[in-house]
Amino acid sequence: MTEKKQGLAPAGVFPDPFAALRKMTSELDRVFDDWPSFGWPSLRSVAGRPPAAWSPKIDVFEKNGRLVTKIDLPGVKKEDVSVEVADGQLALSGERKHEAEEKTDDFYRTEREYGSFYRRVPLPDGVNVDDVKATFADGVLEVSVPMPARAEARARKVQIEEPAKTARNAA
């Protein structure tokens, strides 16, 4: 039976540094979405943009050599969505417009969120931004970006040499 050798990286460390970044970004987004104090409008605005009224959940994963981002946008029209790539980030924004309200004397309740949204996904260095593809079907926006080519890991045996003798050792 062969013994599997462990590397120097501790358990739980992602082999792909971008996977760790994507997971960390997702977790931070979840904290900002779920923590009530971060609902303050002043903390929800980004770079001069108006504060987002809601923040749809996203999935980011790698498939067939592409970084894929899926975002659920029920009730949003394709014309009300914008996809941009700038400064090494994928910027997704849009608006879900409020439908006509119906109020009755007996009951009124709304739980769905309306208004604008803005989400950013960091992209790995070296992505080809000219090959970004986006589709929108059944309330789901899917954006894919080709992953940059990865350098192949090479192993090389290093020769261990004797230290050079100094003049002190020669005397």
C-alpha cells in the first residue's frame, strides 16, 4: 500500500487561490446581506452609486474552463439588467420594478423586494474580457468568462551541494 504524502499547505486551504477569493467574497456578501446594521443606506452604496434596494443571491463556479456567475432575477426584465467588465471585476446591476399595488381593507402584505441591485464579482488576472458571454432566460442571468491559462506545475530535483570553502577554513 502506498502512502500519500501531504504537502506543506494546511488542510482546508484551496489549491486555487481564486476559489478562496470567491468563497470569501460570497461569505462577506452574505454577512452584509444578513446583518441588520449593514442595511443602513450609507453603508450600502458603492462608489457613488445609489444604495441597492435588494441584493439577489449569486453562484460563482468554474465549469469547462470558464468562470460562470449565475444570478436569480425573478420578475426582472432583460432590458433592466446591465453586465459590465471593468477594473478586473464583473459588475452586475439592474432594477426590479414595483408592480401595481392592490390594497384591501382587510389585508395588505408585501415581502418581495423591489428596486435596484448591484453585485460585483472579482475576476482572476489575465481573463480575456473580449470573450465574456451572457444569457438571460427564465429569470436567471448567466455570465461566463474564460479562465486564464494556468502555468503547468513542474517538478525539478535540486542538487544539494557542499558549501564553498572560505579562506578562513583553508588556513
